[in-house]
Amino acid sequence: MKIYGVAILAACYLVGQFIGDWFGRLFDMSGNLGGVGFAMILLILLNDYLNKKKLLVPETEQGILFWSSMYIPVIVAMSATQNVKAALIGGWVALIVAIIATSVCFLLIPLIAKINRIKK
Amino acid sequence: MQNIINILDKNGLIFAFLVVGVIMYLSFLVGKKVTNNKIPAAAIAISFGLFIAYFGKGEKGIAAIPAFSGMALLGGAMLRDFSIVSTAMGASFSEIKKAGLAGVISIVLGIVIAFFVGGVIAYFMGFTDAKSLTTIGAGACTFIVGPVTGAAVGASSEVIAISIAIGVIKSVFVTIATPIIANKIQLNNPHTAMIYGGMLSTTSGVSAGLAATDMKLVPYGALTATFSTGMGCLLCPSILYYIVQQFI
């Protein structure tokens, strides 16, 4: 049943939120520290484990895949509900940050690609 | 007219499904007919979202208009984080081993470098509080890491909108630049494609950029980009936010 997949996803999400919240308290900072990231790691581990044990039937998987196909639409809805008028004042920041930060990452690709080759 | 608005308002989330569905359809159409599939439809759709937010009011964008209140629920933190977590299904630790040490380094480095380069530029452009700097740095990773981080650290809606815009521009920039510089960075084998995905993190930009370069490389780049996005959601609102707080 598809709901099994949705339930697995919900379990990973909630445990991630608990861990993120716990870290927030531990470091005495407001907010949820990396809850989404922890939840993603949990889902990857669980997915690997269930696949190895052949417990993940396609029907269950569909329940999770539905939500992953919804993420761009959800991000679109989120974009539509932001304070864009105020953000436009800082429009140049967006352009400059995006181009420079991305260019630096591009430049480093050949360097990092060499790491494995040197070892070999 | 009032009747229609009342019904739409009462069924806000359902109406939001319809609105977003129409936006997605139009974006795919524009992507196909106008840009010949060169710009990812996801980037067009998100730009479309930011564009219509402009017609709303203040903090809540389009959701400030009664009939569109459901957009705030569909695009709210809960459904957003839930659907983002589900994208981890596209990643697997046994697959990532094939990328080797260089792949793992690229996943971490792609986040850390984009974050700090973005944060430092924002600092010199007049942002001085740790929450805004962290959110803008996270936006330099991807349009997902930005708002996830912004919500986690409690940044303003305005800064979150900037972080989404940064991520969208990055996605488009990666898409356009990849086929042009593919030869210069020797992007012609699975190994480099994995490092490229890890360094650039933006799954939509990486997938579209690789598709325009060499279709066979898409799964390799998309895998490490997905990992990198997850790594961003993990590191930005936690360790990296903590480091920013020590400096500010």
C-alpha cells in the first residue's frame, strides 16, 4: 500500500525534526539545526537497508516517490508566498552572489577531479 | 464573485494545487517553446512563483490575497520539508561509494565554498546579521537549502526570497555554462560528472546542464547533487550557522 511509503517518509521526517530540535537545544541556538538533512540521511539508510532485504515493494516506494515529484510544485508555492517586493531592493545581491559563488565552484572541479587520479 | 472567492478561500489548499498545476504547465510550455528546453522548467516555474508573489502584499506574497491563502499552506515549512526529504530516495550510499574520496570531498566542499563565498559577498553588500548571512550563503548552495536554512534559523521573508532567487539564478547559470565549459573542465566521464554534481549541488541545474552536454552523464551528476543538497540542509543551519555566529 502506498500509505506505507508515506508513513516511512513521515517517520524519517519526524525523527529528523526531533534530532534537529535536540541539537538546537544542545547548542543553545534558536530553531531546528539540520532536521531536514538528518531526515534525508535516515531515509537513504532505510532505503538501502529495505532494498537489501528486498522488503521495499514498488507500491510502497510509490508513496515516497509521489512526494518527491511534488517538491518542485511545493517550492513554487513557497516562492509565491515570499516578500518579493522587499527582496527586489536587494536584487543585485542575488545576481552577484549566484554568479561568483557558482563560478568559484566550477573552477575547482578539475582540481578535485585529480584527487583520485593521483591516488591511482 | 464574492461567492467564488469564499469557496476558493474555504478550499485554499485545493485551489493552490490547481494554481501551481497551471503554473507548472505554463512553465513547461515556455521552457519548451521559448527556450527549446535549454532552461530547466523548474527554474522557470520558481521564477514564475517569485513573479506572482510581487502582486501580493508584504510578508506573505500572493497568500495575502484571500483566495490564494492556501498557497501559504502548500508552500509552508511542513509540506516543503516533507517533500524535500522524500527526494533522498534518489540517493544511495552504495552508489556514492563509486564516486570515491573525490566525490565525497566535492559534496562537502561544494556546500562549504558556495556558503562562505555567498556569505562574504552578502556581508560586503550590507547584510550584517548572522541569520541573513547564513540564509544567503545557503541560497548560494541551492534554492532548496536557502529557504530550509532560512526557516530553521528564523530569517525574514525578504531574505528567504533573496536566497531562493540566488538558487534559481545559480540553476540557470549552471545549465547555460555547463555545455560551454564542459571541455575545459574535462566533463566527459562519469567520475568528473559526479564531482561536478557534488560541487554545484543544484540538482535541476546539474541535470539540465549534463543533458545538454552528454545525456549519459545525467544520473551520475544528479546522484551527487542530491547528496550535496541533503548535506547543505544538514550543515547550513547547524555547523555553518554556528561558525557565522562566532564571526558576527
